[in-house]
Amino acid sequence: MLKITALSKRYKTGDDALKAVSLEVPDGQVLGLIGPSGAGKSTLIRCVNRLVEPTSGSIDLNGAQLQKMGSRKLRKSRRKIGMIFQEYALVERLSVMENVLSGRLGYVGFWKSLFRKFPQSDIDEAFRLLERVGLDHMVNKRADELSGGQRQRVGIARALIQNPELLLVDEPTASLDPKTSRQIMRLICELCEERGLSAIINIHDVALAKLFVQRIVGLQAGEVVFDGAPESLDSSVLTQIYGEEDWEATSKDKASENEEADPDDVNVEPSNV
Amino acid sequence: MMSSNAATSDKPVWQHRTTGKQLAIWFAWLVFVAVFVACWMFISNRTEWYFVYDAPRIAADIWGRATPPRWPYLDKIWKPLWDTLNVATIGTALSLVFAVPIAFLAARNTTPSATLIRPIALLFIVTSRSINSLIWALLLVAIIGPGILAGTIAIALRSIGFVAKLLYEAIEEINLDQVEAITATGASRWQIMSYGIVPQIMPAFAGITVFRWDINIRESTVLGLVGAGGIGLQLQGSLNTLAWPQVSLILLVIFIAVVISEWISAMVRRAII
């Protein structure tokens, strides 16, 4: 279980990205984190594995106090936290296999990793994961030859080969087309269920979040303003999180009543939701 | 035509530059032209125009003496030419040994200490770059005696700054997402370097190296002029004895060597991108 208590982050610029955020994620729960750009979603998940150093507060992952750790212990704990990124963050010039195996770096010594001498068990697992995400025919392709959806699948395999206890997912679908977005979200959620993994998924697409996650947390200006089931996410809650907008409008004739509407927020909502 | 309208109507006026700025730019041009004319007069007053008028005739005379090249002399050039290529190649390789670590110490995102170590690394780079390899060779011939060794070290010393500067700029421009992703797996500092950073700078590294090697071929051909070995020694000897057919042959050989080196470096760069 992940337990975040009174987590705050103030950047050097003086911006309070997080204001005493407390959050508990039980084992096996997939949590969707929504909120406007700049609300602190990315900062929050990066504070969990300390890619961003929190200013104060505590992060407890299955009893380990992450915020207190020195660099050696932190690296050990990071192995238990898989991360998936918006722009995939694959090492572009390395092959698919090398990218997946890089998820095992925390378990392999420097020289072995330099000469790509990963244990056979890691390689077996990499093949198994690539098959699971549907890329077993692309093992030796270079990452920059893949399409967006394929890259994100490699990113997912890289996170899972860590054998994590928690997945941190930062806007996994923001760079993908609608169909691929759904496939990727479905894959992430299926894999979490198969492995009993808990996950925090930052996501802009509210409709997609409602479709796949079990719980939604709304973040606004560094504070949790909503925490509940996807079904209870109605117009008034969305207004609370994002601000005033005609949330019922899902097609053009309705939306045109509200001229200054930001089109990005409206047209991502599929009409069937 | 817009400006005259804008001045009379209430429409907002937009100008690319304010009047003051415009005047300043005109003034700067005025100063530039005045200085240029003054310099022209200065040089003109101190030139023995008699020699300049004579130049075409002398040039034609030398051309007449220098052609045809003395082909049999080729036998005596192979060895110094081989030396020259070795000075360039080994000098470049030697410079890499020092330039790569210095680049990592100088790059803002990889330096261990931006306040202490980075300035020292930059100082090394500037020192190396500010002294031409011919001057380095002059110093080294005095210190370790004439010969190829002095030439090789001179090439290496000059190249360290060049390679390190371009490489540290490449390191500073890498995509940080990839580094972040590798960090998140629990990788150690050196693993982050070898998986997150090195693959990203490999194309730049290879390009810089062959570019410098290409320059070094040209530079090492003149090092003989100060006694640092190679084909320059032959060139100086031929010039001193006014053996123009030999001079023309040597220049032709250098020209061909440089063309071949440029062709090779272009091929390497194309292969790597």
C-alpha cells in the first residue's frame, strides 16, 4: 500500500506545486489522477519515486519511508516502482530488447549492464512481456523506428520487468490517437489486474479515465478537491476541478452555446459516454 | 503607406524599432564605414605598391618553375605522408582520452560540481583552444625535441578543447526524459550515464571525432614547418632550396590526402546518423 501524508513541494521559483497532499492507494487499486495543467499531477507522481524531491511530508510504500532514504536505499526502492511516461521516454537509439532490459538495471551490476550481459531469467521475462504487449516480432528494432502506440507498449514492458509493486503512469495516452489511447489504457489496467498492481495514472482525458479506472482523484492548484468513484464525477465536480465550462455538451451544436469554451476540453469526450 | 495613415487616425501604431533604436543602428553603421575607410587608407599608405603591381608576373613565374611537378620525388614523400597521417590519427585518439571525461565534467547536467569542477574543466577547454597547434608544436619541439612525438602531442593538446567543447554542448542538449526514465528504474549513476546519456550523444561524438580528425590531417601537414615531423618538413626543405617542382608535388599530395579524409569523414557521419 502506498500512503502519502501531507506531501508538499515548493519549487525554487516559489511555486507551491503541492500543498499538503494526503492520499492512500490500497494494493491492486488503479487510481486516475485528473486536474488542469499545472495542478501538480506530474509533480505528485514524481515525488513518489523522488525524481522530484518533496519539500515536506512522507511517502510510505509497504512500510518503507521513501522520503528519508539515502541514494543507495532509494535506488533499491525505485526498483519496486515502475514508471510510464507521456512521450514514452525510451532510449531512442537502443533496441526494443535493450529498452525493456533497462528496467532490470537496478538488479544488475554496472559492467554486466554495459556489456548487455543480463541474466537469462531477465531475458526470458523480457520475451514473455514483449509477447504479452504484442511486440515479440520487434525485439531487435530500434526504438525510434516504432510508432507511438508500439513505443508505449515497450515503455509498459520496461516498467513491468522491474516486477514493481506500484506503477506511476504520467499521461500515458496524451501523445496517442483515440483508438491507441484506449488500447493502451486497457492494457495497463489489465496488467495491473493480472498482477494485483496498484497504479496512479495521470490523465487529461476524463472520459477515458472514467472508462478504465476504479477511483478518481481530482487535483487543483496542488490540493485534492475530489476523491471518489468515477460514477460520481459529474458536471459540478468537473467545474470544481477545472473551472466553469459547459460539461454536458459533447457535440458541436450544444457546445456552440458556450463560445469561449476551450475546444480541447470538450471534443475529447466521446459522445457515447 | 500604413504609417502615414496610422499617424493621423486613432489606430494603434506599430513600429519594428523605436526611433532612438533606429538612429543608434544608423550611427553604428556610420562608425563601421568610417573605421573601414580609415583602415583602408592606413594599409594603403604602408604598402609598397610596386611589389603588388609586380605580383601577377611573379606568380606566373613561380607557376612556370613549379610545373610540371617532380614525380620521381614521390618516392621520398610516402614515408613523411604516412607519418603525417599517423600524427593526425594518433593525436586525435589521444585527445579523446582526455576530452571525453572533461566534457562530462564541463556539461552542466553531468558535472559533479557546477561551482568548483565545471569552471576548472572549462579552463582546460579554453586553454587548449586558445593556442594553435602550430604554437603547441613550437613549444613541444623546444621541450621534448623535434620529431613526430612533439607533433602528435601538439595535435592532441589542441584537439582536447575542440572535442570537449562540442561534446559538452551535445551532452547539455540531451533529452532528459530518457535520463529520467532510466533513473526511475533504480539504475546507478554510471548506469544512467551508459544507458540514458551515452546512446544519445553517440552520433554527436562520432561526428565531432571524424570532423576533428579531418581538421588534424590538414593541421599536421604544416607541423613539419616548426620541426614536428611529417610532410611539412619536406615542404619546408623544398621551399628553402627553391625546389618549386617538389613544392608543387607536395601540395598536390596534401590536397589529395585532404580530399580523401573529407570523403571518409562524410561517409562515417552518414553511416552513424
